Amino acid sequence: MKNICLRDGRNIIIREAVKEDADRIIDYINKVSAESDYLTFEQGEFNVSVDEEEKVIERSRKADNRLFLVAYLDGEIVGSLNFNGGERSRIRHMGEFGVSVLKEYWHLGIGESLILFLLKWCSDSKVIRKINLKVREDHRVGIKLYEKLGFKKEGIITRYFCMNDNFYDAILMGMQID
């Protein structure tokens, strides 16, 4: 668990998700999915029961190459990060993450704090040696943050996102942990 002072002076708590967070996580995902076009899912697509979400959280907590973080402000989840390492022995040293923050809390440092927590966890783990992410090509703020934190552009997947019959490429970014 980590207390973080935001750019506006308020404090958040970042910690690993626990089973008891499941219903709040579902509420959070339903909110954030309605607010951002940069996610891989849209409003109404996250149809997971509390029981299913509890299993996802527990699976993450038991694995040495997975991490599920939540950021709490005044008892509400305002951000999350989910990192999943590879399932098989040859790729378990690397994984991919997704991060999101409620729109009301953008530009306060929550996303950056979640990623910094992940980077420290990966370094301490001695298991994770490579972190990957995909970001929509026009998400300039996200790309700028990832580059600031040391991620490098490694490739492009064309037509990765499709919204309203418009296609968007995804930029592949990565960081080696050594």
C-alpha cells in the first residue's frame, strides 16, 4: 500500500485489489468505460459478476507475475491498473498492462503513480523483465507519459481500434526491467 499526494494536494491510496473490492471495481469500470475513447472496451461491454471479478482478483494475488492495483480517494476507486504476465514458461517474464483513471481525476498524477508502483513491483519481483502496453495512436497525453517514464515505441498494429466505423492504429510500447 502506498499513500500518494496528488498535484492538487489530495491524497490517494494505491494498493493491490482484494476480493472485497470486486463490486467497487465493477462500478468503476462501468463509469470509466463511458468516459474514455482510449480504452479497448466501451460502456456496457464489461459484463462480469461480482463472483467472477473476485476470482480475477484472487488469481492475480496468487500469481508472481500479475498485479491488480486500485487507487482510492475518499473511499472511491478513481483509478486502476491491471498487469498480466505470460502464462507459459517461455513468456512468463513479460506482461502487458492497462491503466485507467476516472475523467474527473485526469492530470492529477494518478495514472503516473499507478505505473510507478507497477515499475517498482516489477523490479522487486525478479520475475518480470519486460513490460508491454498498447496505446491508441492519437492518445498524445498517454504516449507522452509512457515516454516520460521510459517506455519506448516498438511497433504499430494497424486498425487495432474501431469506433463508429473509424479505425485507429495502436502503438506498441515496452520497457525492459534489468
